[in-house]
Amino acid sequence: MASPLWTLVTTVRPDGDRVVVEVSGELDLDAGGRLRSVLGEALSRSVRGIDLDLEGVSFCDCSALNILLHLRQRALEESKTVAVHATSAVVDRLLALTGTHALFGRPDPDDPEGEAAEPEHAHDAAPLPVASEGAHHDLRIEVAQLRRAMRTRPTIDLARGILMASFSLSSDEAWTVLVTASQNTNTKLHSLAGDLVTAVKGDALSDELQGHLSAAVARISAAAPEY
């Protein structure tokens, strides 16, 4: 039976110059769109940032952590912070395995520079249940994939920007072109993006890759509404 759409529950409330977001339920790929929207809106409403209570989260994978990392980056660009005040065992395990606990520490109100304090439950959480070897293996794969994505994202974003500037595409359209060409050429997305960036510097793209990119752009252009 498919999981119901309401497995993710959020509560948002202002708290002085910050906004508190309580999240409970399952943080997975299916819930990612709603989670990103709720957190993004909360950050926009805040003056100094948002505080997260994740104690009610029963499942959390790397797709949710990726959203939190991007949210933190956006907050830093706006001179704000994202702090995790409480975590469940599953969230605590993921933050520990990825070494990201310290990135979401609470700002110290007595520190004018805003140095972060350790998140609640970061070190004194109850002992975690023993997971199966298969579960540990799957989580290690997810962590490796997330770390690789963090390393390759700048190249992918640059390639997307090149397509946007070259063909007057939106960010989403450029992403679709990259993904489509990657799938049709059986090339990893970050490798394809690297080839495109290199081509701008003078090295020509292969005829096959150039053809698939052109075809993907043409399909996007043909589907665009006319005004």
C-alpha cells in the first residue's frame, strides 16, 4: 500500500526575529517538494533564520539532508542561520554519519558573531537501535552519493547556467536538457556537465553529445507556450 500524502506534518510559528518549524513524519524523496517549500517560505519570513524541531521525524534519508544543506547555504547568503534544536534517533544518526551536526548548531544569543552551539541531543541521545547490515550498507551508499553530489554540484550549476545563457532557457528547462542528454547518452550527469563547461573553454563537444543537447533544447523550445 502506498504511503499517504500526509506522512509529513509541519508546524510553523514566529519566535521573535526567528521562525520555528516543527517537522514530524517521514522525510523522503516524495516529501521533498513540500519540505523545501515550507522551509523556504519560513526562511523568507524570518529576520535572523529558522529553528528546526525534528524530534518527531520517523524516517529521514539523504534527499532530506540535501534540502537542509541547500537551505543552510541560502540562509548564509542572506546573513541568516538554520539551527536544529532537537532530533529524533534517525535524524541524529544521519547527521552523525555525514558529519553535519555542527553545521546546524544553535546560534549563541550571547555571541554577537553568531557562533553556533551544539544541537540538542547531538551527543547525549539515547542509544540508537542496532540496524541490519543491509540497512547500514544502504545508508553508506546514500551518504557517498550525497557527498559526491555536493562535490559535483558547482559544475552542474555552471553547465546549467551556460545552457540558460546560450538558449534563453529557464533554470528548470536547462536542468531538463542536462538530464535528458545524460540519459540518452548513458553519461553521468556530472561528467556531461564537465564536458559542457570544458567546451566553453575551447574543447569541442563530441558530435553525439552536441546532437543530443540540441535535440533536448529543441523539444523544450517546441513545448514552450507562445504568447
